[in-house]
Amino acid sequence: MSAYNILLLGSGGRESALAWKLSQSKLCKELFIGPGNAGTSQYGSNINLSVTDFEAIKQVCIDYHIDILFPGGEDSLVAGIWDYFKNDAELKHIIIAGPSKEGAQLEGSKAFSKKFMQRHNIPTAGYAEFTETNFDEGISYLKQHSLPIVLKADGLAAGKGVVIAQSVEEAIEAFTMMIKEAQFGDAGKTVVVEQFLAGVELSVFAFTDGTSYVLLPEAKDYKRIGEGDTGPNTGGMGAISPVPFAAGNFMQKVIDRIVNPTVNGLKAESIIYQGFIFFGLINVSGDPYVIEYNCRMGDPETEAVMPRLENDLVELILKMQQGKLDEVTVKHDSRAAGTVMLVSEGYPGTYPKGKAMSGLDKVEDSILFHAGTTNKDSHIVTNGGRVIAITSYGSNIQDALNKSFESAKHIEYEGKYYRRDIGFEFKN
Ligand code: AMP
Ligand code: GLY
């Protein structure tokens, strides 16, 4: 059996969970993580890299005889890393677990994804699209819109490009900031204005070879900084898997109305897509709608999903490349997984870095997926807003989360904060 050298791009909790999983595979020869964090070096070799410096990534691939490139986040995919590799004679043999630049537009452009959903009759919030040229029309549109009004910067804005305005005045202000003041740079020069959908969100993950696909365990993420889902949005403060309502009839609707038409739609439009499709869904009175697509796995969802995926991840990637995912049955660990994210004081606003961490070795019943951590003078210190994800298994969601909350108490650094109510809707 041959084995493969793998380069995983990224440095967050998601990449820690992916590195943890990839390193368990017999098909993984050497794993490199670029740039990684203080935790990922347990699973492979960290390499100092910027995920959008394609020239440097190319050199690493050549130097280390990389067979599989796994972009953890969206930045390199939206910037076209797939096309860069496939157009380079020295790189084109490398398997990439991610879509082409065109496919990555599902995440890279809200306007593109909205039109795609419309073309394929995929349920999503009604919307209109505006730029500088029809700015005045946009203002009139906002004035007659029902409240609240959802405004989205078209391009990547690191999760900050969505405003849910409770009044027309607030909506006009946000709209003007995005288009006239370029608040989100070029990303916000086109604005999608959409209908507000009320319901419970969940994240569904398909891994596709372009024709068939498998579904990974689903998850629910907790985006707000404050307990009771209050305060500003973050990258994600915790996750659970499974999601109790993601079963039976509801999941069948997700497959029939959303996943199948998406995979078939990409194929019908000849959009090259081999990789993950993350469906950010909302359950509106039993009917699923798409809030957003992402072209990669979620963070912190991955930290709850990978521990529940029993299949070999490298084998899944090989089946993807061969177009044989229809031969694969995904096996879920029957235990629940609960992830709690420890963050830095001030996050998602400004926060300090370089705070010394201790107590990591006291955690016994959980897996620690490092996110914003680094080594300084042979100590682990904080290096980001989201510092470390704590995942535990349990017989049910609460049991899993209780272990993660217990482990959270052992880890110390100045300004530690975490939500103690992850999974609150599913308390027995
Ligand atoms: P997005 O970046 O598109 O995922 O949006 C960020 C968050 O804003 C989502 O996770 C939702 O909580 C919320 N959101 C986005 N679009 C809508 C919508 N149409 N209705 C209600 N909430 C939304
Ligand atoms: N947790 C949401 C995301 O990864 O976009």
C-alpha cells in the first residue's frame, strides 16, 4: 500500500482537528502543516507559510514531495490555488481536496451563490443585489423592506460582512458604509440585501468528487460571543454533533432540496468541484433554507465532526480523486461530541496576544485542538482571538459538553473567556 505526503494549509482549530485526523491514517506518510500552531506539531511538521503565497507553497510541495494539498480555509481556494496547481507542470499531479476558483465562488461571492441557488431552485432567502450604479434604487428598496433587513457584503469579509438591521435607518447606514465608504473594501462594493429568516441554524457537510458525494456528521455552531446567543458574531464559540433535529424527514428535505441540486447544479454547469461543501442552513418551521455556502469545513464544527467520523480521511480524499465516493459509506461514531472554544478577552474585537498558558497537561477527558497558540521561549502562549477548542465525547450532547466545561477550568491564561451555555437548547 502506498502512502502519501500531505500539506495542510491553515493555523486554526479546524486545521488542528484535520491534522489530528489525517495523522491517524495509515495512508499518511508525512504530514506538514503550513503554518500550523503550537498544537499541530504533535501531528506533523509545521512549516512557516502564508496560505496565499502560492510560490512559497509550490516550493514546499516540491521540496517535500507533496502528494495531497489540503487547504483548510477559504482564502487560498477563493484566491485560486486549485487553478494555480493545475496550470503548473510541476504541481498538476498533486491531489487537491478543494474546488477550483470558480467553484470556490460559492463562498467567495454571495451574489454568485444567490444566483446559483436561484438557477437550481434551491431554497434560500429572497434577495436583491446592489452596487454603486444602482445605489439610489437600493435605498428605495430598503425603505419598503420588512424588518429586520439582512445586508451582506458580496466578498470575503472574515465573517464580519453581515449586518442584521433592526430599522430602515440602520440598514441605510450599513448599506452606505459598505458601498460609499468601502467599509469592507472591494468585498463590500456589491451588497446583497436579503429577507430575514427566523429559525435554528445547523451546518451540513458534503464531500464531493463532482458527481457523487458523502455526508459527514452534521454539527451546530454557536456564533455569538455572549451566553444566550447575545452580542457580536464571532468565528464560532463552540459546536455540537449530532444535531438532534437533523434526522428523518428534515434531513431528507435537506438532501432532496439542497444537497442534490447543489452537486448536480455544479456538474451541470461544468464547475470543477472536488472537495467540501459546507451548507450553512436554517430550519424554518421544519423546512431547510440555505443561509450560506462555504467551500471548506467549518471552524469550530470540524473540531466536533472529525472526532465522530470513523472513516479514514485520506482514503476519502483518494476516493474523491478517483470519482468513486459512491463506493463509500460514512460511519459515524455513535457518541456525541461537544466542543467549547476558549477565547481571548476582547475577542471578537481587539485582544492581547502572548499570554502564557498553563494547565494543558491537566486535561484528561478531552481532546485539545489548538487554534490561536504559539511557542515562545519553549512555553505555549496565546496568539489569537480563538485560542483553543476543547472537544469531548459523551453518551449524549450534555454529557460531552460537561466534560469539555470541566476541562476548560484546568486551562489557565490571563483573560480566558468561554461560553458556559453551548448546547443550551438541547438540555434534557
Ligand atoms: P453568513 O456570513 O452569511 O453565514 O451570515 C452570518 C450569520 O448571520 C449567519 O450565521 C446567521 O446567523 C445570520 N444570517 C445571515 N443571513 C441571514 C438571514 N437571511 N436570515 C437570518 N439570519 C441570517
Ligand atoms: N463556523 C462557521 C464557519 O466556519 O464559517
